[in-house]
Amino acid sequence: MASLIRRIATVSPFVVLGLNACLPYTVGSTARTVPAHETTRMTSWYYIPSALKRPGDTIAVPLAGFDLEFRHGIDARSDLGLRFLPGGVSADYKHRFDNDETSTGTAYAWSVGGGIVNGGEHMMMQATLVASGREDVTVAPYGGLRAIHVLPISEGAVTDRQTLGGFIGAQIADGDFIMRPELGIYYDHSALGVRSRDVIFVPAITLKRSSRGERPLREPSLNRPRPMVSPSRPSDPRRTPAPIFAPRSGPECHSS
């Protein structure tokens, strides 16, 4: 028992340090922006294997946490995000390259942002490029690149290198809820030497509720997606209801 207590006491400062040192590795969104004048909320849970390992240790300590993010649509092509991190807060602006306001094609977007991280010791800057597939289907892939850099703003804060990497994920939607599993791979050198490797893997999952503009059109009587009919293909005449009263071809005559 005493050995276990000493081990916990030894690792605890590094766990606390890791919680304060978490950057927004998880993107958790596709290239599509939030519909104009609507606000969405999503939560991302992430897990970093071998996140903390002191020199000489044979066993690394993983790190888990979650982010809470709000996004508000500005117009048809841009939105703003506010994210609460362990030990910090960040904001970003996302804008789409294309003008397609539907969800039936590939979308591309860029975002830039910044914030305060590491318990107020650093100012953070970030830039992201993201592409995603059509989102009128159940599963839509997405991926991109992200760069993060922090600058010391308090006395005694260390100077760190840039964090560079990419991410890939999939959006799984059922009309009311959206789930986005994601894997990020980053070059992230530890300025404090709490990790021996410079490459980290960040699996994560993001959950959110669809906004009104993101839900598919539904038939109110059946509560299911309305089928799409191609204009070039005639409808099946067998599915066309016959009129109740057929028109008469001429006057009806009766003999006396």
C-alpha cells in the first residue's frame, strides 16, 4: 500500500501538468459550417496513450479529457466557435472555400483562432484546413491538417515548438444526433520533457445534437426522410391513385 501511495504521489504532478497542457488536438467537425443564426453545442472526449513519461520510467501514463464547444452560424459560409479546454479557452473562425450551401457535395473550409491555454501561461494560435464528403448520407468522411503554436505570456513559462499534424474521422448521423469518431496524429515536442516521444496519437469521439438546418426534410405523417425522385425518370404509374369519379365521355341517354 505504501508503495502504491508513493507511486500515485510521484505521478500526480505530471497528470495535473498534462491536464493543464492539453491543446485542442481534436477538431470534431466537418467542413460544413453551422447554419446562419443557429447555435450548436458539442462535446469531445479524447484519449492520448503514453502521454506522460519521465526520463527513466518504463511505463507511460495515458491522458484523457474532454472539451466543450459552442458554434454559432454567421452566414451561409462561416461560423464562430468557442471551446472550453482543460486549463484554457479558445475561439476560432471557420469559412468555407466553396459556395455550395447544400450537403450533397464535397466541402472545403479553413479556420483560424487563438486562446489562452496551460492554465494561463501561454497564448495559443491555431490554423486548420478541413475537407469532408457529402453529408446527406449516414456516414460522411472528413479529414485535414492542423497547426498549433503557443507563446509564453507569464513569467517562468517555457518556450515550445510548433505542433503540426493531421486528423481523419467520420460523421455518423441519424437525423437527430451526430457522432464523429476521429484520430489525430501530431508532432508535439514536450518542452518540459514529460514525454520521450515527439509523435502522439489522439483518438477521440465527438457527440452533438443536430440543429434545425442540419436535419433532413421529413414527412410529418411518417416521421421518416422524404424520398427523392429524379425529374428525368417518370414515376411508377402503378403508384398513382386513380380518381374516385371518372369523367364521362358524353351525355347519357335513356329510352322511354
